[in-house]
Amino acid sequence: MYALGMSNVGVAEARKNLASVIERAQREPVVIARRGRAQAVVVSPEHFDAMREALEEIEDARAFDEAMEEEGENLPWEQAKVDLGWE
């Protein structure tokens, strides 16, 4: 995974040196900017997958919290597994 560094490169430089931008992205995220404003971020596939998994975990935790706040009867885990045919 990455350290907390991040590098910046202009669009023109990224276009001319795409291979080196991709290589650098294996070590740290690379922000591609136009007129000083970020247009894209290049990251390694491993970092992208880790970010996606972290986001899914956050979404799952949020959905769990919302479900626990709903009114109604909560089903014990052991009974839920039986009802789902997992046991």
C-alpha cells in the first residue's frame, strides 16, 4: 500500500510521460491537474481495490446502523441462520 505521499503532474506532462505516471502510481497516487485543478487521480489497481473494499465496509456499517434503528422485532443471529438455511 501507499505511504501518505501524493504527487502532482500537469495534463501535458502526463500525456507525454504516461508510462512514468503509471509507474509512479504504483508507489503513490498521482494527481493529474489542469490549470492547478485536479482532473484525475491515477492509483495502482491494489490501492483502487483497497479503497473500494473500504467503501463497501463503510456502506455495510451504515446499512447495519440504519437497520438496527428501525422499529420492529430483531431476529437473533442463530435463528436467522436457520431461517436462511445456513444451518
